[in-house]
Amino acid sequence: MVVTTLSINVEWSRANRSLVMDVFSFLDLLSIVGPPRKADGGGVVHEHVDFDLFSFVQASGVEVFVRSSLSGLFLVDLHDMVTCVIMYDMGGVRRRIGGVYVPPDTKKLGWLACEATWDDCDFLMGDFNAKHDDWNMDSRTGRKNAISDSRSLWLTQFCDRKGLRVHSPAGCTFRNISAIDLIVGRLNMKVSYNGKAGLEHVAVVARLEIDVPTDMVRRRPAWRNVPASDCDDILEHVDSGSDVEMWLRLRSAVDALPRAGRNVRLVPLLEPRLTTHSF
């Protein structure tokens, strides 16, 4: 299954975050860098019909939203002030995505602390505040900017040690000034930089192949090929026993039906939200 993930710096703005989630509502995993905060560092609630807040740490520079129907594909590995690492499976191997915000005043000790959280990541995406002449391209002239700072040198050294590479943008990612929003990874993946939201930072977008558990996404039943007698058997399970028992029986009965062909799209099989009512 292909999942598309995004990272973008919304500069602590609630309006910018809302705009991003509306403009990129077709994506699956959103790493929001510089999320809006309350005065005490707490999070600002955002409710979206398609996404759930997947991971948040007070005063962190990153928060993560996941499409509600896909939240079962991911696990939070760690989340601190600058990085949120999300785990998923690909090809039977556990992989790690790191959403990153490195503050512009980060010194060597702070950078080393960041690296400690990135060690096991297959790729990182976010705002590194790292300017390097290898990936800082002047959007107006098409020439490289002859500028490198300490964080960019530390980043290239980290990549060399870990066998990673920076997927260089074609131009500036921040205010037509510099390229500081980056994807760093060892995986072969489709990467793009998207300014569709119109913010001062562009969005960093990547497409991933992710293993999907068979009990989470299944093919639609081939209803046209289901005998009427089988439908009657399914209906017998309605209003039988408790809500949970009824759901388990219905699910078992539907699972036994013939599946549609491979040309039919995959659909999520969601667990029902069962509630108890008292009158």
C-alpha cells in the first residue's frame, strides 16, 4: 500500500495549520513543524474530519496527524522536543520516519542530542535550519549559494556515517532565501517539494510503500456473486447477543464471502465504535 507523508513548518500559527490540513487533506501522515501552542506550551486543539492527532508532546516543535482509517499502520517510537519518530512495516521490516524541527540557535551539544534520536531512522523530514551550498539553490539565478553553516556540516557528517543522503530541493524552501526544509534518507522513494499552501515554508512530501495487516484492509465482497441464502445467514446475526458478539459474528460471516477481483480498490475495514445506552 502506498502512503504519502508530509512535513511542513506552519510557524506556530493555528491558521496556517488549518490551511495545510485543508489543502493537503488527501495525504495520509502529516508532520506539523512549529505547531501552534498555548502560553504554557500546551497544544492547540485541531479537529479534522479525516485526521486524528497521533502524537503530541508539550512544548515540542513537532506534532503528528494520521488519517483516521490508517492509524493502525503506525506506532510512536519516541517523541521529544525536536523529533517525533513513527514506526511502520515495509517488506516485513520495521522502518522509522523522523519528523524534525531543529531550532535555528541549536549548538553542538543540542545537535548531538538530536542525532541520538535519529540513529535508527530510515529517513528524516522537516526543518533542519541547516544551510549548505550543496542544496542551497538560488531560485532566481539557478546557482548554488556559497553558504554553509555548522548545522549543515554536522548533518552531512551524520549522513556520511549512517549511509544517508539529502534529497536536495530544486530551489529555496523558505522565503526564496534558503533551503532548510529537507528530506534525509537511505530509502529509494518518491520525493517532492510542494508550495501549494502558499506559506513561507514549502511542504516536504514523500511516498512510502507500507505493509498492511490483512485484518485491517480487505477487498470488498463480491456481492453480485453471493447467493441470497448467504445473505439471509448474515442477517440472522443481527440483534443476536451483545453488540460485541453481534459484530464478531457479522465480521466472520462477511469474511467467508468471496472477495472481489484485484482490480477493485482496497477499502479499510474499521472496527465499530460500540457504545452503551441507558434509558
